Amino acid sequence: MLHRIAAALLAAVPAVAATLLILQKSDHSLGFYDYDTLKLLARVPVNRYPHEFVVSPDTRFAYTADYGEPNVETAGRGGNTVSIVDLQQRKKVGEINLGKFRRPHGIAIDRKGRVFVACEYDSELLALDPTTRTVLRRRPTGGQTTHMIAVTPDGNRVYASHIRSGTVTAVDVWGNTPPLVVELEKRPEGIVLSKDGAHLFVANRESGSVSVIDTASLRVVNRIPVGEGPVRLYLTSDGRTLVVPLLEGRGVQLVSASQWRVVKEIRLPDRITGMGLSPDGRVGYFSAGFADKVYEVSLTDGALRREIPTGKEPDPVYFLP
């Protein structure tokens, strides 16, 4: 009886408050939103037009790639910084100057906390130490208009997608081996590694497909037809499902990461530009960048739960416990 009472009391205790971090591209800020009320808790200004961000393994800091231009089609050299945001203090506490390298876009972090950023203007990959705020290493990416990247957990290899050259490359970060090139379809963008690292998935935006690449041989082993305009790829925490937001298709598709086929489609009211996932992979947060809102969607039953009004042009989202 006492055990049942204790269990009931424990169940009544509210969960630890969670925060949604939403990068607001044209608001030049990182927004902190209360998960329960969806109210804006803090707006942290960063440098102009941040396009992507990552969170440190200890969830203490966020690092934003300050692209400096509205989009890839905009002329100009763009920005050359990575802003550092303290997630406890909810303020910008510094930045990493990238020197002559411009338009940082794709950004990733390894298990040691080293930050990797692709400078789109120069097609250069930089490895950064966020503690000393210095550039540890620079490597050519081997493609044109390097857009998104994925890093192996040990930080030894980075995979990069290239919009204009229509390729993906494998970059040996700390060695001197030239980048290995894989020819793909039209405008590869979103990129993610399988949980075991055996396969790389790449979204081809203008071809409406996802390429499956064997990372040992660096050969394309499958092509998955998806909807119109796949721009990003996310993998659920269990490694079973690829989540594919569609820029032109106004929705999301769920792809089996082992069977390499679409298993579910979820329609949404607007074009989706970016996203994030809950830690358990059951809920997706999909940014309607042209409508200034984020949709909270159950990936289990496809139900649209809530709409989150945001700052101008939301893009990537991170669920901060």
C-alpha cells in the first residue's frame, strides 16, 4: 500500500522544466521558449543571419554559425564568426573569429566538444576550440558551396554536402589526405550519419530523393524517393527513423533507416525550412520559416499538437531538458 502511495505521489511531481531553443535567422537571435507555456523567456542577439547552431555535449553552450546573409542565393562575402551563447545565463558570452573565411553555415560538434564549421564562401572546413576560441585546423572541403556537414563522434572525419558541385566529400580532418568525392544528384543539402556510422544519408533538394552512401566504400548503395524539396535530415535517437522535412511538399516524411523506404507522411500547412526533435524522437518541431512559427507534431500519430509563434524566420530547433 505504501509503495502505491509513494508511486502516486512521485507521478504527481511535475517534470523538470524544458526549454525550446529556436534559432531565428532574420531576427539575428537565439530564442528561449518555455516548453509548457510557449512563452518567450529570452531573446539572445547574435551576429547577423545565423543559419545553424549546435549545443555542447554538457548542454552549457550553444554555438551559432553567423552566415551574415539571408540565404545562399544572396550576393556578398557574408559573416566570419561563430557566436557563443551561455545557455544558463541566456546571453552571448563571446565569439570565435574565423578570419578570412566567410559564410559559416554547416556546423557540427564531436564528443570532445570540438566545433566544426564549413565556410561556404571559401569551401573550407575549420575545426575550432570553443574554450580558447581558436582555429585548430583548416582543410579544403573538396566541393563548391559547402552547405551542411556531419562529423564522426571521434572528430576524425567530416562529411560535407556541396550545393553547386552536386557532391558529398569525406574530409580527413587531422591528416593530409585529399577529400574523397562522391557524385550525387541535384543540390544535396541535409546530411546525417546512421547510428552505427555505416551509412551516410544525404537529402537531394532538387531531385526529391535521399541518397544512401556506404561509408566504408564511399559508394551510393541506394536512392530513396521522397517528396518535393527535402532540405534537412534528422535521425531519431533510437537510430530507426529518418525525419525528412520538405520545403516544397509542405510536410514531413518518415523514412525507415534500415529498410530505406518512406513509412509515413505528415502534411503541414506551410513550407518547412528546419526542425528539431525531442530527446525520445517521438515529437518533431518543424520550422515554417516563411510564416514565423514552429509546429509541434507527434511523429507517432501525425497529430499537429501546437503552433509556436516565433521571431522572424525560425530555422533549427533544439529541445533543452
